[in-house]
Amino acid sequence: MLQQTLSHRHGHAFKLASISYHYFFLTRRSAAALPLLGTSNRKNPLRPPSRSAHLACANFFNASARKTHPSSDSKVYLNNNVRHFFATSHLNDENSHTSSQSARILVPALGQNGTLVLRSKSKSISKVQIVPQWRDDTLLEMVHEEDAPVEDTSDITTITAEPSFTTQSSAQQQNFRGMRLTFHKDGIKTSLGRLGSLVEVDLLGPHLETEDTERHPSHDSTNSLSNSLSWTLIATVPEKSNITCQLASGDIVVAGKLEGDAHLSTASSNITVTKLRGHNVTLNNAANVERTSNGEQFSGEKGTIYVSKAIEARTVQISASGRVRARMINGSDINIHVNPSKMPTENTKLDEDDEGAFIDIGSLYVSHGAGECEARLSINATNLNSNHSSSSPNVGLARVKSSHGHVTVQAKVDNTYLQVSKKPTLVDLGGVNGSCDVLLEAPQPSNQCDSNIQQNDCVATRVHFDAFAPESISTITSRGKVGETSITIDRKLDADLRLLSLAKSSMALPDKLDAHSISSDDVEEISSALDELDELACQHSSEQTRDSILIETDAFQYDRDAENPDSHSQHGVDYIQGTMKNRSGEPDSRFDIQSRGKINIDGAASQALHGFHSKTSEGGIHDDKSRFPLVVLPLLCVASDGRIKIETLSWLGSIARRYGLEESNKSRIGRQASRTPRLEK
């Protein structure tokens, strides 16, 4: 190769080969020499340096000995054993690779604020790895999995692809081995309103061989990827880029922080991201969906979506065929949907804080903005394969360790899921700061008196409230005799509670009645709903000896003006209404003071000017009700056909409960409604 390009003199060629070897060794193996070579890739010293670094080092080592032989279609710079092609529209490098169809394409036109679109319909693409770096160009590398390690790609030719647009063309295509690049002259406007470059990359697979052969009979079929081989695409992109990746199959990995819109889609494979920050983020590994008469089922093996650090975006859309695990998600409009097709074969935790639930989120933040801002979590576990044994892993449906804002959880579970040896907590909201709407339901059998739907004593829904949003309404509904509903509230909170339970009855909660039915301010509407429920409960058996609603705190005060609790209990319907009062005696913390604002409303009202108001007018300033309107407390409504338990916990008790610390009978950590009196000296 050196003899054909540089010189026919053996001595001169041997001298250049020696220089090439030493230059490659310095650039590839010596991290200390990288700053001297001028490479901008300091995070990964094994990556090839930029084109300018190659040219500068070649001139430095042997400026007089370097010779170039440009052809009519392209310029070829021979920098040692790494060749750079400055591509034109007529360049086709079918026979120029030395590493068995591997390729390395440098795209200088795709820099910061650019948009890269990766598409593949081939099953031979097993993995796409996106590596964000602080650079102003993009490097695409296609590597065979069975080749040498990715870091050792010295024999792969580096091709610099630069488009040459004409006055009439708005797009240009360039074909390389296994890749087809489409450059758009006008670019695309991003979510920030800026105009950036747009490059589309189609990964050619075996299904395109016939099409390419018919169009270009003279070209051999090596223009596409081999069907018997598995390939990995490594895209080294600028940190501030917009990425769209659509694969027929194969894993997608984002190794690093990516600032920009990200739309990642594959079928029944894994998606792993480190940190995404942009306006719109979409993660979907359930792209291949089969419609059946029984419902919607995802074909192939289940896939996992794992966010190792965080997602920060205005709109977050996540759809998974297996499970979703994220450390933190922050957004204004968050939608997470999981439709698993089978139970997990083993408990594989992705990090130390992973509980293994189908939706497992460490911290969920809902940013306030225009419109309705909330997080919606949806899981449909009714299509699970029923051939799992009783020793299958015990995993929950949805778990959120801490949430801020409004969170909606809708979970559906099959009865076969509840037949495992140790029934897990299906929905677990560790610390709610704001409000929530929870719906957990199982399909109801045709025979309501069947023994299979008798009360389950295991905790199916567990929710802990750290703070309520002012004047908010939170609802929790459990339908299908799935288990107990356990509610714990911080003992410094004030809230109105309405509790409805059918634990004494063999009847499941009707579909037309939920916790929203008892959240109305109209007393007659609630009474009508209870009377209708009582008529339905008369047709089923009831158990009077069972406790349906347990109030294990002294902070709860019954509302005597509400519906009589004993009026419906004879048919198995129990309803309790009351108020949770702060009887802790603890001083306000800095967080409590800041959450109420810096203005003292009572003090400001007492010092307000009264000269422009009539003191004798009806409803005037001296009317206490007009001056100080009644404070509307947050409302919590719970409707379940199982048992309901209400407790108050201190901050220490909530931590102990969260991490599973057993409470001794003597200490009862944090379960008192008020502080323990100090010991006398």
C-alpha cells in the first residue's frame, strides 16, 4: 500500500513506514502525547485524533516526505496507516476498508446544536452506543462484535464526509459500507428555536441487498452488512445534540450527558441512558406490538429501560415492554407506560437502590408550568404468562421513593400474579409531597362469592405523605380484593379524610364507584352513592367480626356532622369521615416556614388600611368570616374493598418504615401523634 502511494524506492518507503509506526504508537498509546498532537478528545485517549491533528503531526515528523496523489473524485491524504478520505458525491469506498467491512466516518458538518437521525431495519445491528463529548463534529464507527476491542481499530479507514450541495438540490446522499448518509442543506429548527444541521444515517442491512443490486448491478453486495454478523455502531456526538434513533432490534446506550431532544426507539431490547437534558425526551423499547383478540401483547423478549442518573425535560414519554428503572425524572408532562408480557426470571437489581418493581423510580419531580402538570404512571400486568411458579420473584408493580407534585398511578394486575408464595406490595409511594391519584384493580370473577376473591391480608397499596399541596385532593382506590391499603401521614400535617371500605363484604368495589365518588363537597351526593352501594351489598354475604378501617393514631378527629358510620355497616359497608390534626407539638422547621411563604397573612391583615371601607356595611372589615376566610384543608379520599389502615409517623418513623427497620414494642419509633415528653432532670 505504501509503495503504490508514496514511492517505489524501498529505502524511502521503509523510512516512512518507521515514521508511521512511531507516530501511530504515540497517538494511540501515549495519553501524555495527546495534548501535543492537538486532539480535542481528552475523555477517551484511545479514540483517533481529529483530522487537523493527523495533518499537523504528519508535517511535523516528515513534511518533505509526505506525498499526495489526488484522484478526479476525491483527495486521499496518507497519514501513516490511517487514511482520510475527503468524500464527494461520487465516492464509494467499497474496496477501501482493511478491517472486514468496518467503517469510520467523520462528519464535520454535524456539530453543536445539530440533529442526528439513526435508522435501521436490519436485525444485524445488535447495539448502538451514543457517546456525547465536548466536540464540534460527529464520528460514526461501525465495528463487528467479534473483532478486536473497539479501542483497537487502527486498521479502520477514517472517511471525512463533506457534502457539496448544488443550487438546485436541498439534500445529498453519500453511501459508505453499511451506512447511507443524507445531508440536508437547510438544516432543521430545534426546540430552542435555533437552526442547526441535520444528518440522517440509514444503517443498511441484508434486506437492502436485492434493492441495491437491482439499482446498481455493477456494485457487489458488500455495500450492506452481512446477515450472519452482529454489528455495533458507535456514534461520538457533540454534547449539545439532538438524537433520534430508531432500530428494528438491538440495544441503545447513551454513555454520558446529552443536552438536547432525544427520541430513542427499539423493539424488545434494552435502553440505557446516563443523563438526558432537553425539551422532549422519548424512550420506547416496545415498538414491535402484536394485536391479538385477547388484547395488546408485545412480541419478543422483554426489554429494560434504565436511567442511571437523571432525565430532565419538559415532556418525558417512556414506554417499555419489560420494566423501567430511573434514579430521577424531572419534567412538567411525564408519561410512563409498561406492559410486561411475562414475570421476571430473576431479581436483577440495576443499582443499590433498585427494588425490582416494573416501574421503579427514585425521585420524581413534577415542575409547575402552564396547563396541567403531572406525572402519569401506567402498568398493565394482566397479560403475564400464567405458567410461573409460586417461587417466582416477588416484585411490585410501581414504586416511587419520593415524589414532588401531582402523581397519577394506574395499575392493573391479574389474579395469577397474586398466587405467588409471598405477595409483594403492588403500589408503593414512599414520600408524597403534593398530591396523588392511585388506582389499583384486579379483574373481577363472574361469581362475586367465589372464595378466590376473599380478603387478602397483605399490603397491596402503601402511600406515605410527607406534605400536602394546599387545597389539593388526593384519591386512592383499590378494587378486586387485592389486599390492604396502608396510609401513613406525617404527624405535623392537617388534612380532611374520607374512608370507604367493603372489607366486611364479599362484594368487590363496583367499577362505577371509586374514591372520586366521595370527594364531592355535596353531602347529598355522597349519601346517595353510599345508599346505592348499600343496596348492592345486601345481595352478598358480610362478616361483622372483621375490622375494615383501622385508625391507629390520636391525631384523627371524627366528624360528627358527617354520615353516620353505623348506618351501612350492617351490610358490610363502612364509611368514616374526619380531620387529621397536628398534635405533635413540634416547632415549625425551616421547610415548613418557607413552604408557607415569607408574608405573615394574619399580621398583614391586622395592619391593613381601613379608611376606604365602610365599618357598618354588611360583611365589612369587622366581619371575622370576611376578614379571615375558612382555611380549606387538603382532602384525602380512600375507597377500597379491602382493609384500610391510617397511621401518623414522624420523620424518624418514616425513615424507619421506608428502610424496613423493625419497631420494637417498647419504643414504637415515630408512631406517636405527639412528641414523647422529655425526661425530668
